[in-house]
Amino acid sequence: MLRRARLLALACSPLVLGQAVAAQNSPGQAIPPQPTLPAPVVHPDRWPVAHSPVRRDPKTEARITALLSRMSVEEKVGQTLQPEMKSITPDDVRTYHIGSIENGGGSVPNGDKHAPVSAWLAKIDGYWKASVDPANKGVRIPIMWASDAVHGHNNVFRATLFPHNIGLGAARDADLVRRIGAATAVEVRVLGMDWSFAPTLAVVQDDRWGRTYESYSEDPSIVAQYATAMVEGLQGTGAQFLDKDHVISTAKHFLGDGGTDGGRDQGDNRASEEVLRDVHGAGYPAAVNGGVQSVMASFSSWQGQKLHASRGLLTDVLKDRIGFDGLVIGDWNAHGQVPGCAKGDCPAAFNAGVDVFNVPEDWKALYASMVREVKDGTIPMARLDDAVRRVLRVKMRAGVFDHGLPSSRPHAGNEALLGAPAHRAVAREAVAKSLVLLKNDTRVLPIDPRGHRIMVAGAGADSITKQTGGWTLSWQGNDNSNTDFPGATSIWGGIRAAVEAGGGTAVLSPDGRFTGPKPDGAIVVFGENPYAEFQGDQADVALHSENAETLAMLRQLRAAGVPTAAVLLSGRPLYLNPQINAADAFVAAWLPGSEGAGVADVLIARPGGSPARDFTGTLSFSWPRRPDQTPLNKGQANYDPQFAFGYGLSYARPARVGTLVEAAVAADTAAPGVFLKDGTGTNGFRLTIGDAQSPHIAAVGSRVATYGSEALTLRRVDRRRQEDAWAATWSGASRAWLALDRTAPVDLSREANGAMVLELELRVVRAAGGPVSLSVDGTALPIGGELARPSDWRVLRVPLRCFAQKGADLTKLNAIRIDSAQPLGLEMSGAALRETASGDHCPG
């Protein structure tokens, strides 16, 4: 599900800029109707009919009918709301009859990502007790608890972390996926939770999308096969359906999120209804055939209409035609993007077929709006009763009414099941099966360890953070270190163990340098840094981290005569022809998760050289020939990949790749959401200074100043390297400003919904002599207090919501400015959007 802060794709290129979003009005304040295209025509009779093995039970339906007859409007509305745990108390659950709660990505008890199981259970127990408290004189209905367990129970310390979906797609093993689902369900049950927001069934057609790694394949048949398998693994089948070992599964995001224009997160899918059905919709009948009990609506649009407002797709197709009788849940505040809606008021989404609002913070306003709208007829009582019936049906099927206190349930509190050896063994098997061998021209693989000295190099070699990727202990997954993963194994750790067990010596050298005897072989592990959702959107399919460094390392090893295998960690296929050319062997390892030893199982031979395990993975996504070659999917006209869908070498099926043609990669390699990097504007932003006389003076050369009195001077200084920062000195002669601005506006409205901060890397050289403001397009916040004393290099963090709350229009942001009319001295090197953390607050 979109973060836990659903924010826009911040690649800031025209390919990934979002449209103006309607979700940022104050809670409960309806947005004026926006000009929209007519709703696209849907033909439900052209869609397939599914056949769920979970049949309606007349006794259960009669029980639901009896409950509904006793429930007030207020009690019913409460069942349709799902707040995030940080914004609700047990007293709130009791008062508002809340039906379910979720913990978003990175949301953990007491802000501690190492929180023990006991802390989780204590928190969940408190909410559950409130939902059934006898002090509540109404109908008492136990809550459900949901979590984004998307590659294992990834929000929880010590959990097993399986490969992300893109790797599982390469494995071509539905039974493996089913076993992963079953293991994940048990680890979710350890925390007394009921519900997982998985699997993602996007059929990604444009690999620029930052969620590509959440997709199993560009091929809808693979996604459909895996949809059934993962649902069955999570929920169980037959007598095991939603028993003590299983949890509710969620098919997401309905519909078409993998085919948006330009690969833009939360964008518009412009496909025909036939393509929407046959490609993007392939996984949903399969999920229903597997018995799925929850479907999450997509943030994206189809032909200009937000999915959260599409009665044609949510109700006429999904519920009435396909036959889904579980509940439809919205995505994180996505209803607020529907024209005419706000996060605290959106009858259009509910009437379209959303049964449960995913409303992390503005749930009280939405509760009040819904109660009013049911009573005045805006929301028909029949629609409310249908939604609540679906919620109660799922709760009864899942045994929520019968299981009792979460901490008293089977498996609850059994920490031995988190990262259990049996689960880690499945994850290790998945890593080995997901590896795809792209090149092995000189048969450097497998590496015979006996008597050999093997060097392991690269930034990804000993980084469990890189190999686990996003959605790992936090939303973006980029704030972790190896110590955050007890029981896990880095790729280096697995290789070292295998080499030493085979009678060789392994040496770790992150920069690829060696002294003494030349290594007999090298393995270089590199790739993308962690990201999630729009933070991974980019304008091409090139590697934009460690690119030059890794290429130089590979070329140096080749020049030294060291046989070298490269291992790529990535959430998508990437143009890397220079690196492939520079390596003797090249392996796509995707994002393997916590069990890095699975890589060694295939790369390291038995003593003597015979393979311990062969490669079996094949590409479930086409591999690009050029950095701009996207969309790239099998079956399209002029299909010309570097490595085609289904490609994959093995020791038993060798082939020679030869030298690949190399293409140029665009120079601006800043990650999405970075506005200033090493003192240079990125992603369309430029650094300027100005005053009343000259508002825009470009920061060029080594020194620049405002005209006349030089109220502000700017000069290059060194921070980490030569001239990678700027020193800004305000004389106090008149008001002047330092700015980051763009010629074309960028939409940051989604980033302002509570989960992103503007982070400035700066050093206070001269304390502020008076008021200082930080503004976005004229909406200013006072930051003088943050600059009141000299400091060493630090970060200044200001939540974007602070600007939105003061009325800033973040749909068309052109400039970020620091203003002062008093003496002030700052040095600044970077500016970027980051995920919020505990302690972030509005200044002033």
C-alpha cells in the first residue's frame, strides 16, 4: 500500500510529475469540483467471472443481519474506518466503534523499530480491549489489525525477509510463493495481527515506476498464477482457511497501477478496457479464485478517473461481475484525491464501492462527514449496510469474533517463530531460485573455492540494507544497518562461509583494492539504494547510484587480470551494458532479502569446481538495451531488448554474450526528491540568490552577490570534497534570500500529507541576528530559532505539512527560499525530501 504517506513521485522530470491533487484541503473541507473528463465507459459483461472456494454461509449471513439490525449509524460508520495507530487511542476506538487499525510502513511501538514482540502485543491488546469494552453500551465488535507484510513481516524486528516480488517472478515457482505466504502468515500471527496488505498484483509495463519490484512480472499469466498461490499461502485453504496459522490477504492495487503514463506513481492508465482487463486485471479473478478476502483500490486513475471513484470497476466489475464478496479497502488517503473530495469527506468513493477508508489521520472528520451524509441521504443506507456486511463477513470468516485477546491467540508472543530456521530456509531457497545469470562468457562461475583466494567487493557486498530494499523496518528502508538484522546474512557473509567451508580464503574489500597476492577471483556486489513507491520513480532505466564507481572497479580488476563476477542488486532491470562488458560474469540478484547466503549457494562451487546448485531463474521482465528504452515488454511492436523476457543462462545451458553496445547515460543522476546535491541543483532545481532589486541571480562560478549593497554573498566552499557546498552571508543591509527554484512547477501535494520533511544540510557560521523565514512559494515559516547559535554541519528538518497547514499550494511549487533582513551566515550543501521521524515538528 502506498506508504504510509503517499507522496508523489519526486523525480521532478516531466515524466513523473503528478497532476494537481485534491487531497490537501483541511479535514472535512470539500474541494470545489474540478474539471474532469467524462467517466470512462465500463462493460462488466466483458470481464471474467471468478469462482471463490469460500462460499457464503447462511448462518453467518443471518448473524450479520441480526447485528446490522441492532447497530446505529454511528456504529456502522466506525466499522468502515481504518486509522493508523499513531493517530488513534484505545479511547477513540471505544468512542467511535472503529473497525480496524493499521500500522503503516515504519510505524512501530514507541518509535522503536527494534520494539520487541511484547511491546507490539501490549499495544494491539489495548485497542482490542477497547473495541469490546463492556463500557460501550452499543454493539461491541472486535477490531482487526492490518500491516504491510509485503516480503515477509517486514515492519517487524527479527522477521524473515523474503525476496521482493520481482525476484520471485524470476523463480517461476508458484509452490515456493505459496510457502512464502504461509511462513509470512505465521510471523504475522506472532504479533496477534489479522490482516496483511499483500500481494501486489500490478503487471508493470514501464520499469521507470518506483514500485516495479513489487510486481512479479510484466507477463499477466505469471501474475495471475502467483496471485492464487500467495493468497492461498497467506489465508490457507480448505480446513486451514484463516485458521490459527493464516491471515487475511489483500489483492492490490485494483486496478491498472502498473501501466500508468510515464511509469508515474499514482498516475493515469490510459489503456483500453480490453488491455485493462487482460493485462492489468489478470491477477484479480485469480486472487478471488484463491479465496482472497480483501482488495485494495488503487491510487491511480483509468482514463482520467480515479479508481477510488470508479463505481464501474469497483462495484460493477469487481463485486458484481467477478464475484468478489469480501471488502474493498482504500489506499492511504487516496480518497482525498477524488475531485470534489477531501481526506475528511468523500461520499463519492464510498458510493463507488470503497467499503473501508484507509484514513490514517483525518478519520474523525471523515466519521462526522459520513454520519451526516448517511442521515441526509448522500450516502444511501443500503450502501452503508452493504459495506458493513462485507466487513463483518470478513471478520467472521477470519474468526475475529472468536479468537479473543490478540496476545492469547496461538503463536502470539512466540518470538522463536520470527526468523524461524524453517522460514529462513525457504527464503534462502527463494534467493537461489530467483538469481538470473545474464553472462558467463569465460566460465568464471561457479567459483571453485579450494585453495583459492576470493575477494568480495562493492557497496552491496556486506549491506543487508541494500539487499532488503524498501519496505524494510521503515517505509523507504534506507535508514538501516546490518545490526538491525540479527540472524540475517549479508551476501559477503554467505560467500565467506561457503568459500571457507570449501577450503579457500575470502577477503572483503568494499572499494575493490587489494594488497599482497592478486586474488584468484572477485565478486563485485553493487546496485540501487533502497527506495519505496514514488521515491523510486525515475526518468530512465539507468543505474543512478554507484554507477561510475562500480564501473571503474570492474575495469581495474579486469586490467589486473582478476576473473570477476558482478552481482546486481536492483528493483528493476537496468541498462548496465558497460558493467556487463567489464565483468566476466553478470548476475541479476534483484532484492534478495535477509538470506544473502542464497547467492553463495549458486555462485560458489563444491571443492573441485562442480556446481553446488545451478541457476534456474529466468527474466520475468525484459532487460533494456538503452537507458531510455521503456516501456519494454514482450509482444510489443519493435521489441528489441538486450535480454528478452524468459532469458536466463545456467551452467548446464551456457552461451556467449560477447561485447554489448554501450550508450550514454544522462548526467543528472540525483535520486528523486533531491533538490540540491553537493551544492548543485538537481531534478530541475537551480540555486539562486536575490533581493528586491534582482530577484533571481544564478549561483554560477565560485562567488556571486546581490547588487548594490551586497546584502547577500554566496561563495563556494569545501565540505566533503572540493567546492561541494556554498557559504551564504547576509550582511543585514536589506532583505535578501537564498533560493532553490524551477522554471516549471513541481507537484508536492502528496508529499505534504504527513510523511515527508524538507531536509536542509547546513552549518550555522554566524547566528541569526533577527527573524529568518523558510518559505515555499511565499508561504513562510519562522526558522530563526533553529539558527540562533553557531553549529557544526547538521540537518534542519521541516515537515511539508507545516506549509500546507498555512495554506501553501503545493500542487505547483516553484521555489524554496531562506529569507533574512538581518545578519546571518550559513553554509549549505544539500536539500531533499526525507521520510518523517519521531520528533519532527513545525518550527516557530
